[in-house]
Amino acid sequence: MGRISALPMNATDAIRAAALRLEAAGVADPRLDARLLAAAALGVDARALFGRPQMPLSDAAAARLDDFVRRRAAREPVSRILGRRGFWTLDLALGPDTLDPRPDSETVVDAVLAEIGDRAAPLRILDFGTGSGCLLLALLSELPAATGLGIDASPGALAVAEANARECGLAARARFALGDWGRGLTGCHDAIVANPPYIPDADIAGLAPEVAQWDPRAALAGGRDGLDCYRALAPDIARLLAAGGVAAIEIGQGQGRAVAELLEAAGLSVNAVRRDLAGIERCVVAFRRP
């Protein structure tokens, strides 16, 4: 596949050429991705290109865009190319050890906020498998007196989460620790969230290349039936959730009933299974029984 162009170009022409290359590579939304990559190559916000469609590309910007498009055509996600992902109201850094957070996961944040009576209360939040820190930091951004602890088995993910907490101005209220789910943890938490690996191992190879090739396998693989991590988590959530507290756990498509049964068997009361914007069951909401 050739370069974008050897001739001087403006933003509109560059986006058009990039979109054609991405479309030929089977990228799902080539025009949007081309615009995002062009903006990054130019060092401007993507919205600025609407007002300045004739913005010229320097040789350096054209070379950057050419590299970005080459990588995207190989199905590397835009978020991985740029090293960042917007989540909730936050702009978060990503790393090779973190899952790329999707908008679907915002359902977990919504679920917790819907159950919080007093958002100014000094709540204690626990986030299992924190990754980039997206769930915990989104909640802390909405709950000004809350504090939180993010647990992850990956030192690399924890380093990214800590950096994100600093960049978001939330480091004073967020802690991160290496751990194996709830092993060794004590205390009571007013809200527990988690987005555990839930893809059946045999299904991973069939996922979109943007997921199968770029998200860390450890953040995807949920065992033979996709439920291994829920089996491990359910007793820890029941033990660590405060009376009256809420747990919101992300699930894969079709896993609502099975995960609800695991949580109920551990002594929790399942309140609801919430759907994401596509209408897919995405989050089980549970409380600890008195």
C-alpha cells in the first residue's frame, strides 16, 4: 500500500486518501478513523478540522499520518496508535498491559451512580482488575469525597492507572495495588466494581483483530465457559461489600443469569441486570444481604 501522497495536501484531501486506504483494509468506520488520525498527525483536536478543512500538511505531518494509516490498516486500534482513550469524561492513557476500555463499560459507572444516595458522602470504592483505572477514576470524578482502591495482577497496568490518576487530578483519592482479586484484602467497601475477563478461551481467536491481537489475553480469557473469574470474585465481593453497599460487575453477552446465580450463591442479592446502549445485558448489580 503506497503513501498518502508525495504532493502537498490539505486536511480534506489527506482524510479522503486515508479513508480510502482504511476502507480497502476492511476497517469498520474508515472516515472517522481517518479524521482522528489526521488530527493527531497535525497535532490538533479533531473538531478543529471541521473549521479548517484546507489546513495544510507539512512533510512531517504527512509522514506521521502515513505511519498511522499503515498501522490502522493492519487493524491496530486508533486508541492504541494514539495511546489514549476517552472514557466517561476522562482522557486516559493506555498501555500494552491494559484493556482498551469501551463505552459499554460506562454502564458499570452508571449503575453505581444510580444507586448512590448521597454523592457527597465519603464512600469507599474497590475496583477489581482496574487496568487503566477507568472505572475507579470515572467514579471518583463524580463522587468528590470518595476514595478508592484499584487491584490488578499486572504491574504494567498499575503503572498506567497510577499515571492516569495523576493526570486526572485524582491521585490523592486513588490507590492501586498488585493483587489476586480479593486475596489478603480486608475491610468494607461501599461500592465494588469489576470488569473481569469473560471471553471463553476458545472464542478469543474469532474476535475482531482489534481485540484479539491488541488487548492483552489475560484481560480477555475467562476460562472454558468465560465464568472462571466470576467464580473467583463472588466470595470476595460478598465478603468485602459493606451492608447497604452496591456491586456492579460487567458481564459478556448472555452471561447475566449465570453471573447472577454465582453472586447469589455467595450471599448477595441481585438487584438488576443493566443493559448497555445497544440493548445488551452488560452489568449485574448486587447488594449484600443483611
